[in-house]
Amino acid sequence: MALDIRPTQRRLLSRVATYVVFAAFIVLLLLTANWPRIGQFFFNLDVARHLWPGVLRAAFNTIWYTAFCFFGGLILAVILALLKMGTGPFKWFAIVFIEIFRGLPAVLTLLIFAFAIPIGFSVRFPGGTIGAGLLGLLLVTGAYSSEVIRAGIVAVPKGQWEAARSLGMTNLRTTLTVILPQAIRIVIPPLTNEMVLLLKDTSLLYVVGATVMTKELTLFARDGMTTYSNPTPYIVVAAFYLLITIPMTSMVARLEKKMAVKK
């Protein structure tokens, strides 16, 4: 006699079976792993001790580069979003700018600003190659964030525009004091996601080179791997990335939940 299993029960049994198989696979891996070798090559405490305090400087640089590119890119994004929503040549300038910097790989943009432009036009950016790379990353951030800002502006109810105009406000004042604050509030969660992605994209700065004082986390890990012939620096740096990104992603989740409740 066939068992009469409801669809919900079938889905539950399938989920439990998946968890059991996955758990069994993990246990098998744990039992067959060569733990002494893993400890020697990936969790070598002697190597980890030699990474201090350099890894703290690299973490600080990563956070500083992220903040600089994000807030600079945010200002640029607001300008580009407003230009794109306008008319005339400024609109087309914004469209071309956004399409170029969204279309090019970020690493290629960094190389252009760090090497091609200084060589081709005999210019030197403040901060050397790192400064040039940060400028390139800032422009890429601005191009991507501009579409987020524009979506936020469009999401503001049209009644807000009409109410401001009825009070005699100019278009510029309406945009800056009424529309933009509401648009920024709407797009805080996606902008925070952009910041998390940007923090990881700072690892691309390794292509432009760095000094001991300007290394970010990924380059620091690569140099540590070369120095000690051991991948422990990558594990340490990965832990630092998680210590930074996990609180940021949890903050995004809380913001999205808060925004959903208010809607």
C-alpha cells in the first residue's frame, strides 16, 4: 500500500535528506583531511605572528580606500544622475561617461589611469600610481552608483515636485532640499551593497603597485605568501575581509528590513 505523502511533507523530507547528505559529506572530509599538513600550510601561527602589525596597516588602507572612492563616487553619482535626467549636451555627456566606465573592466580603467594617461599626456596624479588607481576606481564607482541614484530620484512621488513648486521653490532648490534627501534615503540599502562590493574591488589596486605603507589587504597577502612560502597570509587576510564585510552586509539586511516596514 503506497504512502499518501502530502506535497509539504515531501518537500520537508527532501530538504532533510539534502541536509543529511551534505552533513555526511562534510564529516567525510573532516575525517579524511590531513590536519597536521593543513595546520602547517594554512594556519601556521609562526607565520601569522610575523604579519603583525603590517596586516593592520593593510586593513586600514583598505577601509580608507573604500571610504574615499565611495563618498567621492557618491558625489559624482549625484551629479551624473542629475545631468542624465536633464537635456542637451550635458545629458549626452553623462550618458557617454556612464556607459564608458560601466562598460570597461575596472582593472583596465585602473591601468589606464595609472600608466596610460601619465605616459601619454605627461601628467602625474597626486599619490602616484595608487592615487591614479583610486581615481579610476572612484570614477567607476560614480558611474555605477549614478544609476542607483537616478532610480531613487525617479521613485520619489511626483507630488513632492508639485508641492515644492507650489511653495515657490526653484527646480534647483527643490532637487537639492526636497527630492535628493528622499532619493538617498530610498537607495541606502543598494548603495551600502555597492560599498561592500567596492571594498572587495580595492583588491584590484595590486595591478598598479604599492609601497609598504600603501598596500591593501590582498597585495599584503600576496607579498606575505612570497616572503614565507606559505598560504597562511591569505587565511589571515580572508578573516580580516570577513570581519569588515559581515557587519556591513548585516547592516544592509537591517536597513532593507527597516525600509520594508516603513513602506
